[in-house]
Amino acid sequence: MAAMTREETEALIQEVLEIYPEKSRKDRAKHLAINDQSLEKSNKCITSNRKSLPGVMTIRGCAYAGSKGVVWGPIKDMIHISHGPVGCGQYSRAGRRNYYVGTTGVNTFGTMNFTSDFTEKDIVFGGDKKLAKLIDEIEVLFPLNKGISVQSECPIGLIGDDIEAVSKQKTKEHGKTIVPVRCEGFRGVSQSLGHHIANDAIRDWVLDKRDGDDSFPTTPYDVAVIGDYNIGGDAWASRTLLEEMGLRVVAQWSGDGTIAEIENTPKVKLNLIHCYRSMNYIARHMEEKYSIPWIEYNFFGPTKIAESLRRIASYFDETIKEGAERVIARYESEYNAVIAKYKPRLEGKRVMLYIGGLRPRHVIGAYEDLGMEVVGTGYEFGHNDDYDRTIKEMGNATLLYDDVTGYEFEEFVKKVQPDLVGSGVKEKYIFQKMGVPFRQMHSWDYSGPYHGYDGFAIFARDMDMTINNPCWKNIKAPWKTETTSAEPEKAVA
Amino acid sequence: MPSVMLRKREDGKLLFYVAKKDLEETIESLEFDSPDKWGGEVVLGDGSRYYFDILDAPPKIPLTLQAKRL
């Protein structure tokens, strides 16, 4: 199928919207758009970060998911208490594959679930006493923890528990950082507000802990990697490139990160933002308070990596600029070999994406390096500034869909017929049953890393093994295929 | 009265950012921008207008300020 024209895309959107009642149709129409590269501002064509309609299948998460699951969870040497009923913590435990180094249960706690396990009694009489007891127990059982964060679940806000008071009291008693985070799930329209709340909690309770303390030796080449959650080892694959070009990575936020790294971040010279959506708040704060500039970068695919490395280097002196060129040259033969191997197998294939955070625009470059084309993209919880940045990356007349519903996404895929869909685990099995090759792009379908030059090789291999998998030819039941072989099958004894 | 974060873009233009509204726009014109007087009415890239209290000297950017919507 050739690329769609503007009119065809418009007709497609209208056709999909047809089924809705009038009021919902009007609302959903604002969230579906046709990309127009001539626009500077996305608010001319698409509405985002609005409440999902009741009754549609949305794929969004909650504020607790944004705070505990995304921002705080990967900080490995802190214990993150899921404060409230047991389910929220247990069903999201270890699902995001934020890799880390350490001995789980001794000095790192990433994949463990700590919860106050609220019952009816706690809702009626309040859970502050339980929280205090829980913190005391943690101190006895896991003395090597470097801090505790209290991640509120919905009931905490509803019954009005004072987790701040408990945290302050216990901080005094134990002498450790204890951070209350007001990330009750019902806040906001999606996990995006959870990111913001988590950033604000870091700002208020952690970041200024070492202000005025100059004992940490600094260099002119200190940087912090912000918004890389080390999914499948992503942050490690990024970090090696930065270190190779001569920079010193002081902190990783927050994949494989520690609280000490976070406290040292205000001492760096430049903040590197990978996931803009979840961490731009803290970068803006550090720019204002500590005068640390920040830039966004993109480590998906060799074209974007080279672009980003040069951009990062432009903030430093000649040695780093040479370093960037050296790194690009060093990996050149490696990534050219990857492209030479996979491009012939993937050339011309069309991809539809629907993910969260940074990926709907960041991975486009990596697909283009492999000769593939992204024909539709959308954010679960993006804001206008995300779409501003997406317009230029996407081709003209391609589809943009914000907070797409299950029904719309299925219809779009049926009509556009892409060769690959990249989305989350909730969509995975629907599309696979429809016979469409699918990659789960939230945690790289249990593969990874995808960042950096090393990650690109894995990315290319994964896309190839999904799209060119022989199983897609066998989706239809053999007795339903029209071209049955003339010769009857021989019975095997 | 939204609180507005001002920062300089790489090309030297001032950016006007309101976190709660997801508004990130360039400042097209500023009423007073001289060494002894700064502030007043601002016009953004999308045409909307805000007002900053007038300061005696240009502030150090980046900075969060209160702005009035006009």
C-alpha cells in the first residue's frame, strides 16, 4: 500500500469516528490529526492531556504508576513503600525491567514490593500508625537502605492521612531521607501528573540535601543522564558512549540510580534529558536554581546518536568535540554492518506506534535508518510540547492519535495495514491475533537495550525477527485457506 | 496569575513556560527591556498577552515570575 494522501487520511479518521455518539465524536475528533510539517505549534491540529472519555478503552495509567513505577521505582538503594492496599504495588512489581547492579534485599530493592497492605480497619481509623510501624520494621530488616519513599495510593488522599508528618518524625528518628509522595492514583488525567508530582517531591525533599557541601570533587566534564530508566540496560548502553567521548556521568536518573547520585546532580555542568515528558520539570528547576543548562538528546539509531553526540559536545571544549567524532568513527563499521544486514530485509516496511513518554518520536529515526517508515504515531499521555516536537519528525499526511482508544487503534491498523505495530502489552495479543506483527515497545518486549550503538544492533535484529517471522503466514487455519494443495495429505501411521 | 518560568532558547529568544498549562511560547515583544527598566506587557508567539510587574533591572534568566493575563 502506498503512502496515504491527506484526503485519504482525513476520510479514514471520519470513517473511524462514525460509530461514536455525537458528543464523543466531537471530543475524539480533537485528538486525531493528520500531520502537517508546516505547522510550528501542535495545538493548531491536536488536543492532548485531557481527561479520557468514560466508556472508551483507554490505555493510560494513573499518577501512582507515574511516580512509583516510572520515576521513583528505579532508584535502587531506596525502599519505595506502596502505601495503601496491596494490589497496586504487587501487580506492578518488577514489570518494567529497570535493570540494576546490587544484591536485591540487601543493598538494593528494585524488584521487591513493600506495602502497608491497607485493610478496612486502616481506612476507618487511619493508617499513619501502620506507616510508622512499617518504617521501623524496614529499618530493622533492611538496615542498608539509603532512604525510603512513601508512594501514596488512592485511599491515602481520600481519608486524609498525614504522611508528611510521619515522614518528618521518622526522618528525625532514623536519620535517613524519608520522602512522602502525594501521588494518589486519582490525581490528574494520566500517569503524566504522577511524573510531575514525583519530580516535585525530589525537588522538595532530596535535591537540596548537599547544597553548600563542596566535598564532592567535580570536573569540567560532569554530566547527568536524566530520564533514562535503564529498561533492559538502556542507560548502560548510553553511558558507555558518553564516557567514551570523555564526559563523566555523575548521575543516572533514575535507572540503576542511587539517592547519592541524585543529591550530587546539582554539581554537574550539563543535564542530558532523554525522557523529556517525565523529567523536564526537574531539569527546568535545576536550570533556574543551579544555572545548569539542559538539552534533550536521542540515542535511538545511528543518525540520531551522531546528531546528539555532536550536540552534547558543542557544550564542551575541543577534547570532547574530538571525543564525539572519535566515538562516531569507532562504531561506524559496526552500525554500517547492522544496516547492511537488516536493511534489505526491512526496507519499505511501514510501522505504526502508540507508546508513552519519549518513544513515539524518538524511535522514528531508528526505523528510518533501517529503511522503514513510521506511518502513524501517538502518545498515551503526551502534552502539547511533545506533539510540537513530533510534527517535524513525522512525514506529511501521517496519522497522529492522542490517547487513542482500543477501538480506534484497531480500526486504524485494519485500514492502514502496517507491517509492524509497536505498542504496549495490553495491545499485543489483540494485534497478534489479527495477524499483525507486533513489538511491545514499553519494555522492549523482554529484550533490549535499544539505546546507543550496541542497542541499535539488538533493535534491528528484534524488528527483523518479528516482521519476517514465518508464523505470520500460518495465522489462518489450514482448512480456511483457499489454495489447498491438490494432493491429499498422506496419513502417517 | 500563572507563575511563569522564563528561559533563554539557544537562538537567544526568551521562552515563556507555564507548567500547569503546557504552554511553551517564545516572547515576541517585551514592553520595557533596558538596563534600568524591565517588564510590562509581553506578546507571545501565539498572540496572547501577559503583564509582568516592572523591575528596576533586567532579572537573571532563568527565573520564575508571576504574570498577569491580559
